[in-house]
Amino acid sequence: MHTTLQLQKIIIDAIPKIVYPQHPANLYEPIRYIMNLGGKRLRPVMVLMATELFSDDLNQSLEVALAIETFHNFTLVHDDIMDNAPLRRGQKTVHEKWGVNNAILSGDVMMVESNKHLSKVDISVLKPVLDTFNATAQGVCEGQQLDMEFEQRNDVSIEEYIEMIRLKTAVLLGGAMKLGAIVGGASAADADLLYQFGENVGVAFQLQDDILDVYGNPEKFGKQVGGDIISNKKTYLHLKTLALAQSDEIAVLKNDIENQVEKVNQVTNIYNKYQIKELATSEMDKYLTIAQQALQKLSIPDEKKIQFRILIQEILERER
Amino acid sequence: MHTTLQLQKIIIDAIPKIVYPQHPANLYEPIRYIMNLGGKRLRPVMVLMATELFSDDLNQSLEVALAIETFHNFTLVHDDIMDNAPLRRGQKTVHEKWGVNNAILSGDVMMVESNKHLSKVDISVLKPVLDTFNATAQGVCEGQQLDMEFEQRNDVSIEEYIEMIRLKTAVLLGGAMKLGAIVGGASAADADLLYQFGENVGVAFQLQDDILDVYGNPEKFGKQVGGDIISNKKTYLHLKTLALAQSDEIAVLKNDIENQVEKVNQVTNIYNKYQIKELATSEMDKYLTIAQQALQKLSIPDEKKIQFRILIQEILERER
């Protein structure tokens, strides 16, 4: 078994070696660009981790991991168009660099490239691999659709928000785990448990993102604390406060205040009054508990599960 | 064996019965909309036709046919965004009706839906089906990229143009034929011959499109004759003329002339002077001959090939 860092290195080494056609250059250059922008490679590492619970052979798993990473980057390219985002990991987004049309089309080809990676798995697992991947991909698209729709709506419930982050973020972590398990030869029951583990970790991960955006350590956070508050983003903290606060406080959350520091301070004070950080943390813990229960039920020796416990710890301790 | 019309009816009946999720409604409604806008359903019919050369069982073939039709409509949704097209088959395009972001995302899900159809084929043919589909999808994206790039270029050669229409239009017809053959149980050699048939018919089909845009019967043509001339589109006729004509004539082709009727007349006269219609027809015949040779080599009784000959005849006789 490898450590998480070793698995990350396997991915980081493999990505620049993926061969794309040379022509048309403007179709494939954006793919090389986005795939090599870096990142923690969390999703493909989760594929390999899940496989290693059941098998020492990572050859097939690596193809699935690259499929997942390619798919994830495809969603980033298209999401960045939809969000009109100029930067991704500190670099120009694909549509900023190559134009929107080119970014749409390069994204489309990335979806094909994902499927090409997947089609390399052994025929004995090909069908469940495809079914899991397609369900995952569909969920991620549904999540992005809900996220876009929520921006235009004023009546988003907390249940709807959790469902959105489940689809947009968590099903891909669940799918990565399940796919890794399948190619590792896991039973259907174990593969489903790993799906549950990944999905619930994913929801917790996103809730922690919401918390860190307000309460993260500014020195380690890497970007402006309170960004979500300034943009009136409908995070868990925002929506929970809407359900608890008084109308004048709600107005502070929803209004655009010119002084950004003042806005962040005012909203944070309201959050504190209603103990929103604690409520969000308790919600996050709920999903981590479900994840841990799924892990517990896995029919493998406890010592093999340790890296998954470490993963949860690392997520909990991160400051972004 | 069914007639082409019967096969078309199988497709027309099957499309409204495809079940998409109900939510998010704005993600799936555009898919139902574009899939039910009509059209000749040429590509899925070709899948079924190819299968029937080898098998009477059309169940698997229908899934592949629906995958091909869904993929084709996905490319229409994204291409219409890139081309800024307001209308498709006389109705509003998806991005006009639902907005660009929604159209990008619904298109993305259509790609997943295509793969879901494909994954239903028997495990014994799943791998070659995926490989053929992925190669086809990749080619179509490459063709669209070249098409976009050619609009900005002034040095497109005829060879490049043929390669572009081969990728953008013809590989999908070849892929449809090959996929139908594979699920019908054809040998690899026969599947490849049907690919060649479909691809070369596809190139001929597109060349005839170019010819009909100028020389089609205005009463049967359904849209303005000379549309390509008015928009200075780099068709085979246009590019061939650039290679033969004098500089003052080339200027007429390339310049925007306010009087559209005058422009069409002037350019048509230049085309006539250089016998461009005959040259284009001869080029088209070249590809039809290759298609017929591939058909000839197929290891099936001659009487089974008759519908394919009829298909070629119908294409030759169409006025759009």
C-alpha cells in the first residue's frame, strides 16, 4: 500500500504523459493546459486509495483515476465559462485564453477523453464502471444546473442547498471511491459503502468550505476571508441565518454594502449571534459520522482503513 | 428486413419514449425539445440498416441508434451556440430559448445520455462499440474546431476542406454504420467496410450540399439559393474557384456586395465560367465510387445491399 503522498505522485507523474492528438492544436492545447494547472488531485487519489483496499494492481485504477480527473477538469472548463471566471488556480481560465467557443469544444473533447480512459478497464468490470461513471457525471451536471438556478432564486431551502452540494461536489468523490473499489475487485456491497463514504465526506468537505470562507485563518486561507459574504453567496451559513435571524439582520446579509470590510464584520457578527459556525460544524459532523459508519461496515481489516481516517482528519484540519 | 421508411418510423416512435429525469426541469427540458424537433433521422436509421445486414434483432441496435441521434443533437446544441444561430429546423435554438449557460450544460448531459444508451449493449460487443463511438465523437469535435478555424483563415486548401467535412460530417455517418454492423455481429472486416461506405457517402453528401446551395431547385430547396455565396462561405465551390480564377474574379467572391441577388448572379457566372459545378460533381462522384466499392466488398449477399444503393440514389436525387 502507498501513502496518500505516494498516490498523489503517481497521478502527478501520469498526467503529463497522457497523449493527446497534435491537431487541431487549438482543440488539444487547452486540455494540456488545464490538466497541468496543478491542484491536489484529490479525486484521482481517492480512486487509487479505494482500489488499494482490495488489490495491489493499480494499472486499471490509474486509467479510471485519469478519467475522473479529466472529467473534473472538463467541468471546471465549462463551469468557468458559465461563471464568467477570469482565473483558475491563479492562471487565466481556458475561455479567457482561447475564447468561449474553443473552451466549449475543448471541454466536449475532454468528456470523450474521459470515456477513452474508462474504456481501457478490463471487460469484466467495464459495465459497472460505465454505469457508475455515467451516473456520477449526470449528477455533477445536475448539481451545476441547481447551483446556477439558486443564484436567481430567493427561496432556496437548506435541504435544497445540501442536495445541490451533494450533486455538484459530493457525488464525484463518491463515484471516484466506488470506481476505485470496482476495479479493485470489491464486492458490490463494499463498493456501495465506499460510495457512501466518499459522498458524505464530500458534503462535509463543502460545508467546511463554507465555514472556512468566513472563519478560516486569513494567513493560511490564501484568499480574502469573507468572499462569500461580500458576494451574498447562498452558503449553508447564509441560508441557516435567513431561517433564524430578524428582518433587519436579513437585510444586512442580502444588501450590497459598499464597504466590504464593514459588510464582512456586520454579517460575521450576526452569524456569531446565532452561533452559525457551531450549527454548520454540527451539520458537517453529521455527514462525517455517516461517512465513518460506512467505513466501519467495510468488510476489510481495520488497519487498511487507516488512510481513510487520516483523509478525514486532514480535511478537518485544513485551513484551505 | 425493413424498408428505410419503416426504420425511420422505429426511430421516430422511440425518441419520445426516452425517459429523462424530471429534475432539474431546465436541464432536461431542452433535451426533450431538441430531440423532438424532427429531422430525417438519417444517422440512427443508418445504424439500424447496418445491423439488419447481419441480424434480425434490432433491440441493441436501437440503443446505439439513440446514442448516435442524441450525440448528433448534442453537437447541434453546442454548434448553434458557437455559430450564434437563432433558429434550428425553423424553431428557436436551445440557447435562444434557455440561455447559453443552460445550453452548454444540457448539451453536456446529452453526451452522458448518449453513453448511457451505449452502455446497454451486450458485454460481448461493448468494448468495440465504445472504441468506435469515442473515435467518432472525437472526430466530430475536431471537425467543428477546424470549421471554426477556417472561418478566420484565408489560406484554406481544398485538401483541408475535405478533411474538415470528413471529420465534421462524414465520420459520424461512418461511425453509425460501423456501430450498427458491430452490434449486428459483423466481422471486423465488414464493420470497417461499412465505416468506409458511410464516411465516403458522408463526404459526397456534404459536397452535394455545397452544390445544391448554388444550383438547387429554388422551389424544392426550402431556403434562399446562394446563401453560401452571400456569406462568402468557404465551400468546395468557393475554394476551387479561388484556385482557378483571376484576381478580379476572386475579389468578387470575397467581397461583401450590398445587392445580394447581384452577388449571387456574379459569383454563379464565375462558377459557370470555370465549370465549378461539374468539377464539384466529379469530386462528389469520386467519393461515391469509393463508397460503392466498399459496399461491393461486403461479404453479404448482393440482394441485401439494395437498400444501400437506394440510399445513395436518394441522396443523389435530393434537392434538399
